Amino acid sequence: MTDPIRSRDRDATEAAILQAALTLLAEQGFAALGVNAIARAAGCDKQLVYRYFGGREGLVDAMGAALARRMTERLARVPLPAAVGYGERVRHLLCGWVEVLRDDPLLRSLLVWEISDPAPEVRRLSEARGRAMGLWVMQALAGTRAPEGVDAPVVNALLIGAVQQMVLAAATAGRFSGVELQADADWERVKRGLMEVTTALYG
């Protein structure tokens, strides 16, 4: 019979290790993700990282799953109107992605590492994030169709890339290409721009 107290202790320790790893990742990057450093930050013996996660690789997979859940929960809060066309849905998706990224430094850091660090661990985290993002977009656009003659996957990828670049630039420089990105009013301006672009592209 499983000891409920021991089970609770294990669950708490696993959660502490996972949170310590995510915090180190957000604050110091992948170079900080050594088993010793994670164990110190979690306040546990490093052998527990191996016992519960199978070492660093297993922990990275658990981090990817945690990041995907985190993204899914935050993206689920983005309001998406039901009775509107494809272009309006895309605009709401983009505006929602702006707010999710502005509010989440860990996701912003992961975007930076995706394009700057070729490590296999980065790729696995990126793939987990990408799957969660792809599912959200697919569900949000279900029942709508892009206009004929528009390569919507490429256009949407360009728009998502533009949003991500602006949010990342705002976090480091406060502006992008001469556009101020510090106050909420600045971001409302960005959202109006997204409305203009998606209306022109999709009607």
C-alpha cells in the first residue's frame, strides 16, 4: 500500500525541482541548468533529480510539458468572438498573443533561445511550445476559412513573428523600428495596426 505522506512528499519535491528549473531557466538561461544548481535551488539532494526525472533530459521534458500547460492555460483566457470571419479571428489571436508574451518573461526568454541556441534541450522545449501554440490556433480558427488566393499559413507566420519581435524588443529597448512600446497606449496602437493589416489581408 502506498504511503500517502511519502506520496505527498514526493509530489512536493517534484514540484519544487520543476519550479526551480523553470526559475533558473528564466533568470539565467540553459547554462544554469545543471543538476547540482537545480537541486540547490530546490533545496533537495541532487539524487532526487535523477530518481524522479531520470536526470537533466527527463527534467527538460517535464519542463516542456509544464510550459505547454502554462501556455495553454494562458491562451485559453484570450477572448475569441464566435460569429466573426477568419480575419477577425486572426486579429484576436495576434492581440491575445501580444498580451500573453508581455505578461510572461519565461516565454519571452524561450523565444530568444529558440533562435539563438541550437542545443537539443532548447529544441525539445521549442517543440512543446509549438505544439501548444499550433493546437490553440487550429481550435481558434475552426469553422472559418481564409480568402482564396492568400497563403494564410505563411502570412500568419509572418504576423506572429512580427508580434514576437516587437514584444522582445520592447522588453530590452522599449521600442522597435522607431515605434515606442512602453505604455499600454503604445500597445493599443500596435493592436490597431494589427487590425489594419488583417483587414487589408483578409477583409
